[in-house]
Amino acid sequence: MEVKTKYVAPNIGYFEIDNGKSVYRLMEKMTNPMNQDKLAEFSEIEKEKGNPVPMNSIQHIELFDDAVKSGNPNLLNFLQKGLQRLPNTLTRVVYNLAGKEDETIHNYGTSYSYSIIGDIVGRDGWIKNINNVNALELLLKTKDIERLNEISKSINKTPMYLWRLNSKPLKRQEHVVRFVASSGRVNLNANGSFFSENPAFLVERVK
């Protein structure tokens, strides 16, 4: 039986990141614009195939932290440009009525989703001035404001700003969490519309 082989060069570039604990790839191509529900469906399908998948908000911060520690200017530039496209994450916040704590859902809409209970509501503002640092823990799994601002400044030359509902709603509301880079700040936006269609970063775990 004849055996044929051929070499196929990858048509999508990526940054391979080794942080000493794991090795993963950040794909150069983002997803097509889609809303978060579609992104969750996409994630389930691609995960089953072993393909690169989108991330929740915690994973985004871990990626940004690794990128800053690497000092790779091409990677930092890539992230800044990606953040200017208002990328979607797989994290959603459920703002509940007064008397009931809010719910942060990571990996929303997937078979591997999980929830953390605790209030996100509070004043908008620079993260160094916020009155509820627990919101950062719920959204990003860290309260290290100094480090978060270092990450933001390294990628976008601006500090980080938290945007969210300022008080308990009159009825239950759901919002997507996104990171957005602008000329004045990096927004940690916990008030995004789940109808909005945006691209998303893709990562592939290697080991």
C-alpha cells in the first residue's frame, strides 16, 4: 500500500506562552463577531474538537499578566489592538434585586460553567478608587489593584476603569463582561449588552 505524506504549514499564526506552569497558544485570529450566547455554543463545539476556545474574564487577566511578564512587545501590541475591538468574554453578571446578592457566571452557557455569588454593584470609576474591591475578586479572581493597573498600563499605557450597575436594579438584569481599550483607559465593563456581537480571543492549551 502506498503511503503519501505532505507538509502543511499552519495558516494561522499564534503566540506560544510558557509561564512555567502551563503552555498555551493565543491565536492571532480572533473569532468572527457574535453575541455571547453564540460564543458559548461555539466554545462547546470547538472544545469537543480540541480546537482553540474563547476565555472567561479571569482567564483574560491571567493571559494579560503572562503577556506583561514576558515583555514581548509584539504580543502586547496584539492585545492592545484586540482590546480596541471590544472583545467578548464567557463571563456574565446577573444583577439581582435588593436583598439578593449578584451572580457572576464564568464560562457562561457552556457545560463547564460555574457561578460565584457576591455583589458587583457600585460606583463606576478607576479601580484604585472603587468602594467594593470584592467585585474585582468575583470578576477577575484578584484584588491586587496595583498589579491590575500595571497590566493595564503595560498594554494600553492607561489605568483600569470599572464600569457596572451603580445600584440594585428594579428587575433582574444580565450583562456581559468585556475588556475595552481606549485612549484614556482600559475598561473592565461589567455592564455590556448580551445582544452585542463582538469578536473574541482564542486560546489553545498545549500542556
